[in-house]
Amino acid sequence: MSSAEPTRRDFLKAASAAAATGPLAAVASAEPADTAKILNYNPKMHYRRLGKTEFMISEIALGGHGGRSIEDRVPVLEKAVELGMNYVDNNIAAECDMYGEAMSRSSGAKRDKWFIGFASWPEKVTEEYEANLTPEKMMQSIEDRLRSYKTDMLDMWRPVGATWGEGQTKMATMLMVSHKALDMVVEVFDKAKQQGKVRFLAISAHNPKVFHRVLKEYPQFSVIIFPYLFLTKEFGGDSLLKLAQEKDVGVVGLKPFGAGTTFGLKPQQLKLGNVDDRGHVLVKEMLQEKRLSAVIPGVNIAAQLEENVKGSYERDLPKTPQEEQAIRECTRNFYANLTPHYQWLREWEVV
């Protein structure tokens, strides 16, 4: 690394100083003039403020359930760094292990290049799992992820409030996260933060009621993570986007391609190695919403990364007739290929 590049220590120092001085900026505001404070900065990539964390993250992030091995994650991580990405978020414990080992083997995409968010699936904080939750188990999951990434500190812990189970096909069937579980999460986070193990707290879920509860009652949360589609619009009067902005909480969008349905695939038909040149069009469309901090398209191979980041690189260019046609095609595909198991995604057409 050249002497001109900011180190992770410099980056954290700058972010902490920014958080301690001056009024808070708007959620997901444009990148500041001093780009030297942005981790892994690439002038082609756009960066957005992650709410009150004050971190400037790449508006295209790395995550999802792609990848089968450490060997295929190394080139993906290295290509992501080359393209200017600086935020990775993993859900399943085995995926965290895989990414952590891939970072350690990489020559140019090691831990110091990344703002890392993590969860510990199958541990969930929703009602059907609540009886299994204890502060000790939660802290153990944090410590396990520190070992996954071979580090003594991770940036953002995001317990999972998403549910998968028989009959959970519509929003009304999605389980809630109770005050008891959220109180436990906050208790564990406060302790882990004091011990220097994590810096920020987030939550991911499939039920919007979870986020309304968190945003209105738990200021300890800095980020919310939920499904955000290329056709998602704001819900007037009770908008999560508006509420998150008022609370200065970062917003990250998951499943932007509707589990592959937008490309004419059913979720179970997803294959490694497919690159659809409409991907960047959908990403570009999503990034018109300035209150989003980032979107996380699933990635299997490095070539998919290159397609996705074009959505950021070309974000401010006028929409072409070809792009309008791609959006119409993908909208038809989404409705035609959404399986019963994924019908709940339709509930995220408004936020």
C-alpha cells in the first residue's frame, strides 16, 4: 500500500473525529470534498454516508449468499477492492468464515480494506427463536465472528430479524421481534462495544414493523437493512425512509434483484456465472433514492461485480430508451417468476 493511501487506522480516526464535531449531515449525503478520508476510495465509485456511523461506504456493497469456496471468494474480494467497494456484509456463520479466510489469503483485499457488517444465522431474534436467546450466546456469536475475520474488532453487528418457515408468504405472517429480544440485543451490544469488539449496531428483517419499532424506540441502532427492489417506491405518511432520515439511521437494501426473478429466473434456478447486462440498469434505478446508503446485490463471480458497479459509475447519466425497456422487462419478469416462498417480497414495493 502506498503512503498516499489512507490506512484503516487513519480512516477510523477521521470517522470518529467527524462524529464528534458539527451537526449531523443528511442520511446518505454525497461524498465529502476530502476523499482521502474515504476507505479504499476510487473516483469512479460513489460513496454515501451510513447514517450516524459517519462512515462513507460504497453505494454498491458486497454480500448475499454467493460463492462456494474460499478460492472463489479471493478474486471477488480483490476485484471489489479494485472497483472501489469498501463495505462487505455477511449473514451466515459459514460465509463469514469463508470471507475471513479469503481476506487473509488475498494480496490486496485484506481486512483493512473493509467496513465489515456481520450476523450469525441461524441465530435469529424473531419470536419463534426467542426462547433460545441468551446474552451469553449472543456474545459468543460476536466472538466467533471475530475469529472468522481474524481480527479483534468488527464494525457492525446486525442481528437477524428475518424469518423463513412454512406459511410465511405474506407480511402478516412474518414474525415480529419483541421488546425482550431487542433489550437483550442492546445489552449485549453495549457490553461488546465497551470491550472494543464492535463499533455499531444494525438489524436486518423482512417485516417492516420491526424497523418502525427499532427506529422509534431504540436509538442504539445506527443502521437498518431490508429488501429494496428496483421498483420500490416511498409509502406516503408512514415511510421507513422518512423515519430513518429523521433518526439519522443508515439504510441498506437487500435482494435488489428479487432473488433473481428480475432476470427471468426462479430463485431455485440461480446459477453461478450468469451475468445479465440489465443488472446495472436496475442498480442505477435504485440509487436514484438518495436516502439509501447502499444496496447489496448477490455476487457469485467477479464479472457480476463489474456489471453491478456500472450502476454507480453511471448513476447520474440520463436514462436511455434501452434502459427504460430493460426496466419494463425486469418488472414483468419479477411478477412472473416470484414463487410462493418469495411472495412476501411484493410487500416491499413500498417503504
